[in-house]
Amino acid sequence: MPARFAWLMVGLLSLSDGIAGVILPLVPTTPFLLVAAFAFARSSPSLHEWLVLHPRLGPPIQDWHAHGAISHRTKVAAMTAMVLALALSAVAGVSMIVLLIQTFVMLAAAAFILTRPSGRQDSLRRGAKNG
């Protein structure tokens, strides 16, 4: 299978997952859109341009590319999804070792998400502190 076709399939699958996240609560949108943009950049310049410039889907990608930013709304949704997934695992009776692994991975993901700027202004403030 040619690499370009594989990237196209990854992009389409990620885009569909990202669109599901727009509709379904607790399903993340932005990470899937970022993967789709990455994959489309390697497989279909026209799909990449369409996605990045899309009025609804494009802004989170543009914020990430320009400022490494994750919106406050996305951060809240991600934290909520992680807490609910962990609680669901506990209620389902998942073993303690699996719960500990989930907790460790989710804490690492939460630390990454929460340390990203929330938007352009936050990113500019961080730049001023470092400069």
C-alpha cells in the first residue's frame, strides 16, 4: 500500500472521529483534527487546506499551529472525559493495576494539556515572561 494512500486513510478516519467529537459529548475533537491535518499534509494538499481553513474545524488546528494553544473549552472537556473514564473503569471493577496505569497516563496527559496556553493572548503572555 503506498504511503500517500495510508496517510489519506489515517486522515479520513481521524477526521470522522473528530467530527464525531463535535456531535458526541466526551469524545475529543481537537486531537483527531490535528492528526487529520498532519495526515492530509502528507497525502492531500487540497484536503489539508480545506480542513485548516474550515470555519468550524479549522480554528483549533490554527491555534495549535500558531501558538501551541488548546482552548479552555477543550481543556475542560478533556479533563471531564478523563475523570469520567477513570470513574467508569473503577465502577466496572477494573483491576487495581489497570486503574493505576490509567491514572498515571491520564495525569501525564492532563499535565500536558493544562500547561498549554489557552489561546493567543495566553501564548503572548508566556512569551513575554520567557523573553
